[in-house]
Amino acid sequence: MSHTDPSPHSAAHATDQPLVGHLVPVRILISTAAALLALTIITVAVRYIDVGEFNVWVAIGIAVVKAALVATFFMHLKWDRPFNVLVFVGCTLFVVLMIAFCVLDTSQYRDTQFTGNPPMAQETLDANAPGAPITQKKADINR
Amino acid sequence: MTTLDAPRHDILDTTATGDNYLTHSRGFLSWALTLDHKRIGVMYMVAVLCSFFLGGVFALLLRTELLTPGRTIVDADTYNQFFTLHGAIMVFLVIIPSIPAALGNFVLPIMLGAKDVAFPRLNLASFYLWIGGAIFTLYSLAVGGFDTGWTFDTPYSTTTTAGGVIPVLMGVFILGFSSIFTGLNFIVTIHKLRPPGMTWFKMPLFLWALYSTALIQVLATPVLAITLCLLIVERTLNIGIFNPSMGGDPVLYQHFFWFYSHPAVYIMIVPAMGIISEIIAVHSHRHIFGYTYIAFSSVAIAMFSFIVWGHHMFTSGQSGVMNTIFSLISFSVGIPSAVKTFNWVMTLYKGTISLTAPMCYGLAFLFLFTIGGLTGLHCATLATDVHLHDTYFVVAHFHYVMMGSALIAMIGGLHHWWPKMTGRMYHEGTGIAGCIIIFVGFNMTFFTQFMLGSQGMPRRYYDYQPEFQTYHIVSTIGAYIMAAGFVTTAVCLMQSLMSGRRAPANPWGGRSLEWQCASPPRHDNFEHPPTVGDCYDFTPVVWDERQQGYVVDRALDTHIPHGKSPNTGGHQ
Ligand SMILES: [Cu+2]
């Protein structure tokens, strides 16, 4: 019949390892959650402060702090082995690498592209789209 | 000689009582719900070989269509579906899972000296995800098929009217998770389940290769999943990520797709290189040359593989700056690949080569991989690639790497570990004959395509100029010969299952741990914890007439300190 008997080494493992992982005090969890909420409010708040070119960097900075909080406390990286931090940071670097190369490329060929709205998007805009994210209407481009 | 008698006695006992992983429990559910890595590996192998048959049928159909210009057997739209299906099946259902999930699952824990992988249930889940992905792929055929090519390039894939595009994208999405599960399992297994004495640099090179592969699987496959999700969303909701008429960027799609799919090429070839390291060392009975170089070159290839994806996009509209960067880095991949090749050749040099079927596949690999690898340099060179891009030259190049190298290594590995998996020997002559026929057919099929491509025949075309016809005919005949070779091999292996001679524990004279357990292995792999020695030191491996196989005479081993009992503790 089906394989149900646990192999000897997994049985041995079950005894020498605690059944529950590391426990984080509720106080820390709640303060982390509070910090995340506060940062969310700040994210919305800075939307009203225009620092020009740095807008995006401010937003990304706040997001990085939030992600770091989640990884450190909610994902227990603070109490895990340092190797896990290394893996986490390493994987993040791969994401950065991918995005950076893609952005570098698109920024290089951007000026070879046509300006204005693409035809299908324009169709939608011309028809009816008062609150559409793309606010530049054909009339504006032609002017 | 007491040291020699003890292990030999164990091996004879386990073979005689017949309790092995195949007979340990019976019935359909004992397989369908098994957590045994060996059974999961065997199920994967059967599933992958069935898909290989299907993909092969499509290959023969499309080669037949190309016998004459214009219509030969099917119309153009059907032909588009044929090459798409051939590509998608061979890449996602066959080659990617073939070595890690099928052979790797079977061999990795035994080679490591462990009883199973770290997460047996995840392992089984991975197999069922594969089944799910395969069902979706087949379902897509029922609802209109897909003709996008296996790369699903936008904007064609977002606008084609073929009805099966979304199901197959779902299928590939699911297959990706199957691949991630396998990779994750292997990483944790190699980190956590190494028995005492099995240090990183005592691991067989196949394990280094599987480890590097697993890194790629875990790091790259999620990107494919996200990309395909975006493509589904684009196709259903028209949100304008990749579709230019909605303001999207099709080149961005290629960036995302190739960020996975170039590393995917190394998911295919790196484990194949691992198999070749094993085959070449074991069958030439000589210590592998440059162990650490081969080990680290696997990791180096895995790392490099993430920063070269743009070489698939030289003519896509990618910017000149990125073209130059990607071209430069792509050349650097040649270095670790060449390091491996030279080390294998050095291992053969002055070795005592047994020309067994696995060794024939190993030698075929060396030959074909050299051609496949070197023609890669033509494709990585910016100026020549503008001419060669999307021609049969590229088709020939990647078939030399993906089929001539990865699949040949897989079939070689299948022969190499066949006695271990099934407990039966195959007929050596038939096996070698199969290998030679495949080798001849392969070169006929694909070498001609280098000529076709350099003369300007574009890939994926239904029709062509009459002057190309001679090459196409030779190529198609080669494909038929290759098919005959695979049939020969299949007959050889089937015959072995029915009436093959019982395999000894160590038929080839291998030294790594999988040869120190019975053929087929017990349910829990080892009766006693095996002793870890230098897995490429073949001096203590001696022929034993009684077993018709090799045994490891520990008295001759200079690496194991004598008078000390083998370690028996738990895992670190
Ligand atoms: Cu590539």
C-alpha cells in the first residue's frame, strides 16, 4: 500500500527539533505593524510634496524600509542564520539586476519611439475617459 | 580481507532477498502516493519519455512537411502549430525536467548518501504539478492549439486568434512551479542531508551540477511565471504592458522572457555536463581531471547565465549599448564551458576506456557540445548575428546544445544508471548501435542546417526557395535515421526490462555512493551508512568474478583511515 511509515531519519528529526519555530513576542509584532501603517500614511502624505526628480526615490526609499521591516521581523530573518540573510539579499540583487538592465535598455531606445498616445489607447480616450490615467488627449497633442 | 567481505556480503543479501524499492510495496496507490524519491524519479522518467515521443512525432511531421517547397503534407497554419508544439513540448515538458527531475531525483539522494530528499511531499507535489502542466498543454490542443512559437513573442501572442494560447500559458506557468519545487528540494537536500564525511568537495560532480541547476531553477523560474501571467492579463484585459497598440513595449516582453529562458538553457545543459563528468570518469576508470575547476565552472555558468539574456535580442530593437554589453558577457560563458571540456578530454587521456553505451554517449556529447558551443560564439558576435539571427544556423546551434548535448547526456545517463534503476543489464551491442545511429542521424539532420542558415534560410518558414531543397531533404532523412536510432534504443531498454541479465551492484566500476547499494536499491537506499571516500579514486575498485561486477576494496583505499569504523551519526 501507500508509503506511510516515516523513514528513520525523519523520525529522529522530529524528536530533536521543536515542533513550533521561533516565537516572536507580540509586542514586537504589533510595533512592526504600527511602523508599517505609519509608513503607509507617510507614503500617501509625501504624494503632496513635490521634490521633482526625487519623488520616485523617496517612494522607493519608504518601500525599501517597509520591505526590510517585514523581512526582519515578520519573516524572522533577525533570528535566523545569517546565511538566510545572504540568500535573501542575493535574490534581491538578482531582481535589481533584471530591472536595471531592462530600464537601461528602454531608456536607451526611448527617443526612437513615436510620441503621443498609442492608437488603441487613444481610441478609448477619444470615446469616453474623463478620469483615465492618460490625460493627454489627441486635441492636446495636435495643438 | 575482512574489510572486503563485509560490504560484499551485504550487497549479495539485498539482491537475494529481493526487497528493493520496486517490490517494497505494491499496487497503483503505492506508486501514485509514494514519497520515495526513486519512485518519483522513475515516474518522472516515464512521463518525460512519453512527452519526448510526442515531441519527436511533431519533429518528424514538420521535417516531412519541409521535404518539398510549398505544401507537402499539411497547410501552413498546421505547420505553425507543429513547430510550436515541438518546441514547447521539448523545452518545457522534456528537457527541463528530464535530468534534474527524472534522473536527479533518482540519483541525487543515493549519491549523497541520504535516505530521501529533504521534502518528499514537495517532491511528489512537483510531479503532480508537472502532470497538471502537461494536461493544460494538451487541453490547449483541444481548444484550437497555438502557433506562437515556444517563445510566445508579443505582439503576435497577444493578437493571434489561435484558441489555445491561454491554456498553454497556464500549463507552462504550472510547469514552472514544478521546476521550482524540484530545485528548492535539491538545494535544501544538498545543504542539510549530507551524511558525515560528505563534504562539499567530496561530492560527485553530478551533485555540483544539480546544485547549480537548482539555483537557476529557483532564481529564474519565478520571472517566467510573472511574465506569462502578465501575458495572460494582456491577452484577456488588454492593459497595455507588451502590446504596442496599447502603449506596451514588446521588447520588454523579450527581456522578461529571456531573463528566464536563457538561464533555462543552462537548466538543461549544466546537469547534462554533470552526467558527462560521471560517465567520462567512471567509464575511463580514471580520476576526474581538475575536480574543483569542473565544480566551480558549474556554479560560474549558473551565475553568468543571468547576465547574458540579451543575446537573444540583438535584432529585436534592443539598444546598441545593451547589445554590446550582452555580446561581451555572452563570450565569457565560453570560458567555464571550455574549462569543463578540456578537463573531460584530459580525463580520457591515458584512461582505461571501456567503450560501453554510456561512454559512447559521453564521447558523442564531447563532439556535439564542442560544435554546439563554438557555433554559439558566431551567434554571440554582434555583426554575424545580424545575419544569422532567426535562420537555421541558430536552429542548428541550439539543437546541438539542447538535443545533441543535453538530451544525449540524458540518454547516456539513463543507460549509465539503468542497471541501478531497474536491476537489469541491457544488451551492450544494441545500446551502442542505438547511440551510433542517433549520432549519425543527428549530424545529418542538424549539420546541414548550419549550411542552410548561413545561406539565409529563415527558421520557422513553411515555404522556401528551390535551391535549399537538397539540404532540407538530407536533413529530413537524417531525422528519420535519428528516429530509427531512438527506436533501437527503446527496443534495447524494453528488452532489458523483460529479459535482461540481473545487474550487479556496481556494473561499471563506479566509486560514488550509488554504486555501493544494491541494484535496484532498497527502499531506504542503504542498509548500513556508506563510507564516503574520494568518489573519483578508482584504485580500490576491483572486479569481482562472483558478482560479475565491481566492488570497492577498502583495504586498497588510501583515503579512508583504517581501524576506524565508518561514521554512523545523524545529519548535520
Ligand atoms: Cu541564450
